[in-house]
Amino acid sequence: MALQAALLPSTLSSVPKKCSIAVAAKDTAFLSVSQKVQAASLSVRTRVATTAPVATPGSSTAAKDGKKTVRQGVVVITGASSGLGLAAAKALAETGKWHVVMACRDFLKAAKAAKGAGMADGSYTIMHLDLASLDSVRQFVDSFRRAGMPLDSLVCNAAIYRPTARTPTFTADGYEMSVGVNHLGHFLLARLLLDDMQKSDYPSRRLIILGSITGNTNTLAGNIPPKAGLGDLRGLAAGLRGQNGSAMIDGSESFDGAKAYKDSKICNMLTMQELHRRYHEETGITFASLYPGCIATTGLFREHIPLFRLLFPPFQKFVTKGFVSEAESGKRLAQVVSDPSLTKSGVYWSWNKDSASFENQLSQEASDPEKAKKLWEISEKLVGLA
Ligand code: NDP
Ligand code: PMR
């Protein structure tokens, strides 16, 4: 506990600083014993670099004419160490209107990624979050609260895709990995952080969960096998454990990594709508999902066969024309976080060929309120909220 307190992010500080890395106690596993002792003896916060002065994230700023302007917003983005998450983090940080909390499982990778992307020192904080462990999710929430920043927007972006896996792998809590990380980890995170978002005085608070075209069977892309489908959720209700039951949400006996990912995306889109139904009116928070386009170059396809990785980008660019660059997708996600015209709640956003946003139609299953309710109730049990 003492060690955790010793490593709070430097963004708490009012002194000049550059960027900061916050780690929870268990994330110091990479340190030697002597380093741990040294770290434990540090004062309240640790700083990575100290130069350029920045405003404390979330604090109000006074304009020269004395008028109060909208303060800098604080947005948490999960999986901001690569691909879409990194591009959106950069796009938001560059506006100067947002301080980005990069919630990442590998903070050194995240630090390098932020630097490599040219994100300005002081415009972001890196905090450890491993969505494959519900303990880590709770610890992240704890660390974030200790950092004393408000929470104005949350982007549930991180995901894994295991298309070539023939057997399931499991999270620390024993749930199939794709659904465990992409849905259950985010489900717990969103539920816990809702309290924090409700305390925010920011004019437009938004909770965003990434969806995808491949989870929607009302599209051509959604009809490429294996098709997404949750069935009656019997596998999820039985704990998604694989040993004594099924590792698939629909209860299928055989494991299919590609389907598990697409199923998890249905869960993401259903969760967004259930959040909207349960909390929008009461809290005023905007809940949204999106398909950012086919970002065929990201790390999402790292486990796919080399031939797929070679052909997928040109196929999407020249054949389907669904390709979008990481930078462009980052701008789209940034729009959903902060564009004044995208405040409508319960919407699944997409973009047309001219890169203009529009409200897209979800498939029947991805918009089924009964299924969303059932998913919510089972997920609550699995993450220990019910
Ligand atoms: P990337 O693989 O580039 O990014 C995924 C991020 O998730 C990485 O930062 C990764 O961390 C992180 N992550 C993975 N597992 C965990 C974990 N256990 N805990 C915390 N973070 C984790 O993929 P994309 O940028 O393409 O994907 C981002 C989102 O966009 C996903 O939700 C995906 O479903 C969605 N999407 C992507 C599309 C595409 O075409 N690429 C299309 C439609 C939707 P690390 O860097 O450490 O591996
Ligand atoms: Mg798909 C309109 C055409 C379209 C679009 C927009 C996508 C997006 N894809 C389209 C068509 C096709 N894809 C066709 C015709 C084929 C058969 C050749 C095809 C195949 C395909 C594969 C094998 N596509 C894929 C895969 C993957 O492994 C990707 C996947 O399903 O990841 C879950 C994928 C994708 N196609 C897309 C998008 C956005 C993806 C991946 C990302 C995601 O849904 O998150």
C-alpha cells in the first residue's frame, strides 16, 4: 500500500513536469529488491521527467480577460499503447483540450509509443491496467482515484483477437481470454468508473465502447464465417471456463477464436445500449459505440497468419474500400469523445466514404434489449458486482 502511494502520477503535482508513469504495487515486479526498497522510500510521487509546465489535468483555466473557460477534460483510453487507442490519444492530446490517461497493460511499451507518436510531454499520464485480471481493473480504478483527477470521458478500446487459436486461453479469473478482456474487463471498468463520471462537472461526459462491423450480421463483413452469435448465452452463464463447460458464449463445444472476438464485440455494443437505457436519463452521460473503419494495419492482427497480414491491407484498400489509416481512425474516435455534434446517446457511429459520421444500424442481435439485459445480469455475476 505504501509503495502504491509512493508511485502516484506526477500529474497530481502542481510543479512543472513532463510526462508521467503511474504504477500499482504489483506492477513493480520487474524491479529488483533494492530498487523496490528505493522506490518505497520515495516521497509521495515519482516523476519521470521534469521540464515543461502544464496545467493540472482537469483544473479550470482562467482566460486573460478574466472569463472562465471550459477546463481541460480528462479522458481514460484503454489499450492506448498501439493502433486506434494510440492514434486517438494523440489526436485528443494535440488539441490541448484533453489530458489523456493511457490505461495500458505494458506501461514501458505505452511510454515508448507515446514518445514515438510525438505526444507532448505533460499531455498524458500512463497508468497500468490489465483487463485480463479483474483485480487489476479494481486496482486501476483505485490508482486513478488516488491520482485526484476528474473523469470526463472513458473509452473502452483495448481488445485482443485470436483468429488462429485452436484452444482457449483464460484470464486470471478463469474466463475465456477474448471475451474476458474485450467484454468482462471493460464491463467492470465501466461500471466502477460510472461513479467517477457522475461526479464530473464537465459539460459533455461520454462513455464509449468500441464495436465493429464484424459483430453485425446485417453487413457483408458480418457474414464472413465464422459469424457472431451469442445464442442463449448458456456458455457465458456457465462461466465461460472451457474445462467443465464451454469457452464460447453460445455454449458451443468447440472453441473458435475468431468467433469469440466477434461475440465479444456484440457484447460491447449491447453493453453500450444497456448503459444508455439504465443511466443516460439519470446521469446525462452520453453512451456511444462505433465502427471506426477497417484499420487493417494495427496490432489487432498480430496473431493472424503472415499471408493474411500481408494481403489484408491491400484487400481492404482496393477491393472493399473499407480501409482507414490509424491516424484517420484516431480522428474519428476523438470526434466521438469530443465533437459537440456527437452528443446523442445510445448511438453506434460509422463514417461514410467522405469520412462524415452517421448513426448506423446495428444488427437485430446486437440491438436486442432482452439479450442486453440478460448479458448485463450474467456479466454482473461474473465480475463480482452481483
Ligand atoms: P491493437 O492491437 O493495435 O490495439 C489493442 C490495444 O489493446 C493494445 O494497446 C493492447 O495492448 C491492448 N490490450 C490487449 N490486451 C489487453 C489487456 N489484457 N489489458 C489491457 N490492454 C490490452 O488493435 P486496434 O487498435 O485495431 O483495436 C482497437 C479497438 O478497435 C478494438 O476494440 C477493436 O475491436 C476495435 N476495432 C478495430 C478494427 C480494426 O480494423 N483494427 C475494426 C473495428 C473495431 P498491447 O499494446 O500491450 O498489446
Ligand atoms: Mg473482412 C465490405 C466489405 C468488408 C469490410 C468493410 C470488412 C471489414 N471486410 C469486408 C469483406 C470481406 N472480409 C470479404 C469479402 C472477405 C472474404 C475474402 C473478408 C475476409 C475477412 C477476414 C478473413 N475480413 C476480416 C477477416 C479477419 O480476420 C478480420 C476479422 O474478422 O477480424 C475480427 C476481418 C475484417 N474485415 C473487416 C474488418 C473491419 C475486419 C477486422 C476487424 C474487426 O472487426 O475488428
